Amino acid sequence: MGEYKLLPKIKSPDDVKRLDEKQVAELCAEVREKLIEVVSLNGGHLSPNLGVVELTVAMHRSFNFPKDSLVWDVGHQSYTHKLLTGRYADFDTLRLKGGISGFPKREESKYDDFNTGHSSTSISAAFGIANAKLLSGDNSHTIAVIGDGSFTGGLAFEAMNNAGRFNKNFIVILNDNKMSISKNVGAFPRYLTTVRIQPWYIRVKKYTERGLSKIPLIGRAMKWFLRGSKSKIKNLVYKNTLFDCFGFTYLGPIDGHNVEELENAFKAAKKNTTPVLIHVVTKKGKGYQPAEDKPGEFHGIGKFDIDSGEPMSSHDGFSAVFGKELCSLAEHDDKICAITAAMSGGTGLQEFSRRFKNRFFDVGIAEEHAVTFGCGLASRGYRPVFAVYSTFLQRSYDQLIHDAALGNNHLVLAVDRAGIVGSDGETHQGVFDVSMVNTIPNSTIYSPAYFDGLRKCLSDALYKQKGLAVVRYPRGGEMYKPSDFYEESIDYNIYGNPNAGYLIITYGRLFSCACQAKKTLADNNIDVCILKLCKIRPVSQEAVFFASRFRVVWFFEEGVKNGGIARQFADLMGMRGFKGSYHIKAIGDRFIKQMSVSEALAQLRLDSSGMVETIKKDIRHNEKKT
């Protein structure tokens, strides 16, 4: 653990304002050291936070938080903000169960103005806050911090279009680090590399208008004429910016690692009567060489060795297996295309992007566009595979219905991080995708438990389905697999004594937990059979018929109960005339807070111990009734 002289004394932004220039530099160094120390132990988003240290310090010196409002886009870069707002003493608990969140949380601090976790939302939220202030007579400033990657999301442009007419203390800070999670692609990043506004233009404009106002009779008229003609005049001098077209005054580019320059820009922005966009250029991973060299790998990372930068664990997970299998299939099929929404690294598509460049499409942080774009490819006979995290798939629900299912376009979704993901918490748990897609006609869902199952399901989705096909798999690698289990079908498999009186139904990685529970129950003279589903939509009628023979059935599901497979299975069994006892153990009407995957499964009673306890309790209850 490092020795920190300044950080422990920072209880609020007021303490940051009291520091002199030398102390500010020392504080930034201490913040970086603390970020590296804690993330190396807890995991988290390192390179985004290292890149905004000076920017965050400058904001807290320039604005009056919490009276002024600050909204972070995504929020995964708010660690420095937390350190400067009284959370240093708790920072070692970052992303741990019961600790402080890796994202802004209003219930955690008065300095967190809006809960965030997904991208491209900050300008919309901040503009809503600014209008609420206007309605209540509050003249304080509202600031949205958004990265250039998040700016590729359409919601950001919708908000800019709406906010350009506002004239009351509204500031957007564009943090341009030339990356989102993967390297940025598309027209907007290229635009940012060329946009430059001559600083003298703003000064000349101000002095010219001031001088014209003093000219008798015609001066004021000339000033208003020039204002009305400014777009044409500016285009004669230099290229007008996109942000000016939206109605924002553009300031920048500003060195995002120069606190003095940042403070001067903020001072100028606060004097402006129009909404302002400040273009700040930063370096992702700044101050830690491994993160500077590989900012994508350190965007979101598990535990790692500080000296070498090497992760503590590096075994293949489902993402890597998916990526390799897709490459293998694409070698023999030139119709296969891969799509990512700025997540080629996280979804295992790096190799595909190198080997099949013409068939790899990174659309930026735009899941809605990714789905409809894929449907366009499918409509012309290609086989698009959109690899996306479960939590981000939620953003494209309308497109899944309207463009994929209704149009019966053959789009394959490789849904990564399905189920509990752990320390990223509520905003990132992948527990809604099944109930969401389960409502959509012309859709098929696979949920394999093991790597071999993933390979088979991906091939089946590509070549045996015609409409929307989803292959979902968890974060990390395989869990326990009994030596005597063989997956003969991707529809369903039976493990154990089919004549037992008790049946467990489950799918995905919970099958591993069910197998361990089966062993423990056998030691307690309770014989259970397991029905492992793999294709969970549509449910096999043969599987329903098999389950209907048992006296007592438990369905364990790592997803929300409402709209889930367990409830649908219950309806199907009822239609079969099932008279036995049926129990559902799934996620109720709640969000799952940050904790490790194992801790979350234990809390939800979805791990092997929870299954054993649930089954024993229900058996005792049934025995008392009889």
C-alpha cells in the first residue's frame, strides 16, 4: 500500500480548491497510485480512470459541487471523483460486496447526481436536470462528461439536438481519448481528429461586437447582421464545427492533462450564455505504462500484478471459445459476418477482425443500429452474428421485434455475459435477456453450459434456424462437469435416474450447480434426476412430457422470474395435466447489487448449497402436509 499525504485530507471538493499548483500535481500522482493499487486487487475499469485524473481535479476546483451538477456518461471513469468527494476511506471496498460502487450512485453520495452504467445517456440526463433547475429558479451549472466512444451512440446526438436551444449554464465536456473499449471507428472519431477552432476567433468576435455596439445609428444593426450571418462568415474563415451546428459554443481542443488549461476553459465556459461543448483530449491509461500500451485490455480488468501488468488469471472463457469457433466456421463460409458495438475485445472477436476484415463490422456504441444493420445483411443472404453483452442487448428491444423477428430476418445474437456478472453490479447483470427475447415471436434461444455445447449451438443457430436466434453464455469459463455426463442433444438431456421421484430442471451454468447438489442430496438419501435444457425457446414438448411424470419438480433459473422459462414451463406442464408439486427458484422483482458471482448465486440460493437447502425444505414441507 502506498503512502498518501494529500488524499486522506481530501474530504470534499473544497479541500481540492485550497491546493496550490505543486500540491495539485502531487494529488494527481497520488490518485493514480491509489487507482492502480485498488483496481489491481479488486478489478475494475483502470485505463478510463487514469485518463481523467487531471480533468476530474480541474472540474472540482472550477465548479461548486454538489450545488453544481455533474453527470458521468457510463460512470466507469468516476473513481477519481469518488476519491475527491469524501470516499477515500472506503475506496478499498470498491466493487466489493457491501462496498462502494464502480459507478455513480445517488444513494452513495450527494455528489453523484445521476445513476449511470450504460453509455450515451449523460447529455439527456444532464439536460433534464438543467431544465428542472430552470423551472425551480436554480442558476447553478450542469455538466455532462461524455467520451468520444459514447458519442457514437445515437442518444447523445438526440440530446445535443434538443439541448442546443438552451441558454442557461449547460456544459458538455467531450473526453476525447480516441477509444471506447475497442478502438473507435466511424465518421465521428475521424471528425474529432480534424476539428480545430482557432482560439482567436472567439476573441475577435467578442471585441468586434463590443466595438460595433459603440458606433452610433448603424453599429447595433451591423452587429445583429453579423450574428445572423455568422455561419457563412465563419465558413469563410475556417470549417464550422458540428457542435456549432447543434447550437453549442465549441471550446477546444484542450489538453486534458493540463489542470491550468482546463480551469481556464471552464472559466470561459461559465461566462457563456449559450450551451458550451468543451473538447478535452486525454490519454487512456495515462501514468501506468501497461495501461497506456494496452488501454483496451485495461479498460475493464480483473486482478493483476502491478509490476508486470499481467492478469492473475488468463484461462480461456466462453468469449474466447466463441470467437475461435466463429473464425473456424467463417473459414468455410464466406457468408458469415461478425458485428460488434465497440466491444471486439470483450466479445472475443479480435481474431475475426484480423482474419476477415471485410466481414467484420464495428458499428460503435450503437446496439440498436447493430441489430438493424445485421438484419440488412441477412436480407441479402448473409449470416450476420452480432456479439453483444446481455446488459447492452436491452437497448435494442424495438429493433429485435420490428426488424429481426417481424421481418423474419436470420440474425444470430451471441449474447455474452449472460446471467450474473459480479462486481459491476445492477447495471451490468445479464438477467433480463431471456425474458426479453422470450416474448418475441420467430425467435430461438440456446443456453449452453459448456464449451462443446456453445460450439454446437452456434452452428445450429447459423444453419438450422431461419429467424432470430440467440446463443447466450456466461462470463468466465466452464464450471463443474460430471465425468459420466454426455450431452447427446442440444434440445435437452437427462442426467440421473429417470425413475426418481424428484426432478431438477435448469439450463446454462446452473446445471453444474445442480450436479453438485445432486451428489449432496444422494448422500442424504434423496435421489433426484436433472433435466438439462439447452434450447430453452421453444421448449421441447418431449422435455415437458418427461418432467410431467415426476411428483415434485424444481426449476432453478439464473434470470428474472417474470417472463422466464420456468414460468413458461409450468404453463406447458399444466396443459399436460401435471398434478404434482412445482417450485420455481429464480430472480424476483429486484436488481442484483455488486458482489462476486459466487456470492450472488449464494444469496439468490441458486448455487449448489442453495439448491440442496431449497429441496430439503420443500420435501419436509410436503411431508408435513401429507
